Amino acid sequence: MSDTRRQVHRQARRAFTLVEIIVVVTIIAVLAALIAPRLFGRLEWAKSRTAGAEVKAIETAVNLYLNDTGISLNSNFDLDMLLVAAEDGGGPQGPYFSKADDIVDPWGNLYLMRVPGDVNYDFDIFSMGPDAQEGTEDDIVN
């Protein structure tokens, strides 16, 4: 073989064929189709766990607010009171949360409060979950 013919042969073999590219893309697509549902399921699980922890933190903050102010809980209580500083009319130790995002669930909805509670005697703090509808099985309650 001549040197020119060897160079042409080497250059032609360095590129991928269309069949090889299609096979690789197909394998990647199959793997993505198998893995993606598991990842998205884990994401929702993590959001639910986060919401559960945040519900408990809000419950603690409400109890601290009630103990600090000495008031009794009524249905007019608003979770926004936990964001108000003492000098602006909040609880004496307020604010109990530093930013408004602290009373927003992982799905972007405000946490809600029910007085008296359906689950707890005095009050419930809850997130409506990913479907944003109250009373469904994905609700997260303290």
C-alpha cells in the first residue's frame, strides 16, 4: 500500500459511522427512560420530608409565639404574625422566622393553619402537598 492510501484509510476509520451514533443515542435514551422516573420519585419524596420538617418547625414557632404573648389561639391567627418583629407588633421574641419563604412549602404554596385542629386538639399546621388541594391523601399535617 502506498503512504497516501494508508493516510486516507486511517482518516476514514477515525470517524464514527451513523449506525454507531444511533446505537449510542438509543442506549442513552433507554437508560434515561429507566432512571428518570426513579429520580423524579425521589424528588417528590424529598419534598414531602422537607415539608414534614417545616410543619414541625412552624408548629414550634406558633407555640413559642402563644407562650410569649400569653394569648389564646383563635381562628383569626395568621402565620404571617411569625414574621413580625416585636417592635412592629409581633411577639416579644419575634420575629420567629426571618423570611416569608419560611412559611411556604416546597411546592410554592403557603402553609395553612386550622383552628381547632382535625388531627391535633388545638391546631393543625399543614401543607396541601403537590396537588395543592386540601383534604387529599398527599396533605402533610403536624
